[in-house]
Amino acid sequence: MKKAILRIYVMILCLAALCMAVNAQTNPYGYTEGAVLYSETFESAGSLTTNFAQSGTGTYTIEWLDYTGKATYGGAGTASGGCEDLSGTTFVASNIPSAPNTSDASTKAIRMYVNPTGFPASRAVANLYTNTSFSGNYRVKVDMFYRVNGPPDYGGTGSTEDGLVGVGHSGTKINNQQQAGDLINPVDTDGYFFVMNNERGTGSTGDCVLFEGTAAKDPAIYLVNVLACGAIDPATAVGSGFGLIDNNDYLNFFPYGVDKWRYRGSSGDGWITMIIDSLTVGTDRVTIIYLNNGTAFAEITSYADTDATYPSGKILMGYEDRFTSQNGPEESFLIYDNLKVYQLDMPVTPTPTPTPLGASNWSLYE
């Protein structure tokens, strides 16, 4: 009987350890989320000017606000590129809920919008950098909400815009998604930054792209390109991607449905949590990108840099419009909330306790 109780107790401990490991979100190298190094919940307007530096190009706005009451747009859409047929679909108006990592239902945050109607049309970029630099092994976690105008599955006029989250930045560059033939300026970039589209797209523009910034090359270096609809082009990727062939896994990560995701395979009009791990493994500086859609946690892409180009630096949060088409500031924008930086703790290898010489292996429960 006592042996059975002991076994049950051990099983409970093992299950508890497993749950802790899952909750800690151990990365592929065995590092776990540790102490909080930095936290900003944007509860006051002063946090924006005190703890961050702003930069950008074109017409852009970075502001502190309460996002309660911003309504969801509705409409109908059509199918293309192998994506789900959303024709004839409408969405009910709803308020933006509190961000997933908000503990007190606060709706105060940072909003960015770019290239709005009423100003000269331009390709615009907004960058917000922490005043604090980070090095060593750490994790960045931030909540993001894209407002997208127009109907699913294509959006409306000027709806295609991108959010950026990056690590290892000097805080003096204007980082943005640049591609061959793209005229957006400037071309001087740094750090590692992940660009994520607000609604699905096709072709070489890339809905989810990891870049390595560089002052020596134009454009910034494509590391991994994950398209939300359509095939992945291996020619544009030099890193290891999500391992998709037809992108069904990624599409299913953002399942379409009323009050869920309006753009299947993209995060428009729904909260996500972006997570970036920055760590050194052996001689490599490794950047790993994860997404949490509220119910699932998935590694999207990773990249190892043997040259360790940007081993330390500031955190980037950004927003960009790479096109000249426009819409109103209440129609397309990006909200950032609950920025946290965690220490990544190294894997611990248990050291076995040797049995003392002459000791017998007996048990109290025998």
C-alpha cells in the first residue's frame, strides 16, 4: 500500500514538473524562461517618452491611448491562392478585448499608425526602441493587435501593413522590410527583426519574414520567409523555416471564423503574443521566433548566426506601410502592450547523488 502511495506521489511530482516545463516554454535548446529583466505595461503616457526613443520616416504616429471601443470591421471576401473561401462572410462589431498578458483588464497601450489619409502618400515606418540594452540569453515577449480595414480575405484600400519586433538594435536606425527593387528608405539597418503582415498576402512580399539588418547591403538580408498563403520560395531563405510545404500548419494556426481570425493564416483583428529568444549556443548567436495565438504556442522560425553580428542591443517595436495607398488612422493600426524581457536560464543537468560506501539501499516503505 505504501509503495502504491509512493508511486502516485512520484507520478504527481512528474506531472507537475511537466506542467512547469510547458508553462515555462522551454526552447529547443533547453533554456527556460527565468527572472523578469524588464517590464512595461504602458499604464501611463509618461512611459512612452521616459523609457523609449522614437524614430521613423514618412508620416507616422506613435501614441499612448486607451483602446476600448475600437470596432471590428465587416464585409465579404473571395478565395484565392488556395486559401479558405470567405465570400459572403460578415463580422459583427465588437470591442477590442484586453491583451492576453494583461492581468488587470487594463486597456492602456501604445498605438502606431502610418501613412494615413489626409497627408502626402508615402511609404512610412515607425520605430520605437527601449532605452535599455540587453545582452546574454534573454526572451522578449509582447502583445500585438492589428486593426485591418475592409473585408476578409483581402482587406480594403491600403490595408496591407506590417508589424516589426526586433532584438540587438542600436536604437539609431530606421528598420523596415526592404526587398530588391523596393524604394523605401533608408537602407541602413541593424539587429535581427521579424516582420509580420496584418492580413494574408501572396507572392514575394512575405507575410512573416526574419531579417538581419546591415549597413553594407541593400536590401537587408532575408533570413527566413514564411508566406501565409502560397508556396515558400527557398531562394529567399537562408535560415531554417517552419518546415511547411503547403502552409496548412501555419494557416491552421490562425483558424478563420467569426470572433476568431478574419484573415485565415494571418493575425488581423485578433491579439497575438510575439516571443523572440536571443541566446548564444556554442559559437552561434541564435534568434528564435514564436507566436502565441491565445490557445497555441508555436515556433515559427529560427536562425543561427556564426558571426554573432548583433550579440546585444535594444528592443524594437515597429509598424510600416510599404505601399502608397492610404486609409484613416481608425481603420488600420497596430497596438503594442505588455512588453517584458525575461532572462533565459541555462539547462540544468542533474548530478546523481552517489551512495555512501558501506551504506545499504533500503527504503522506509519496504
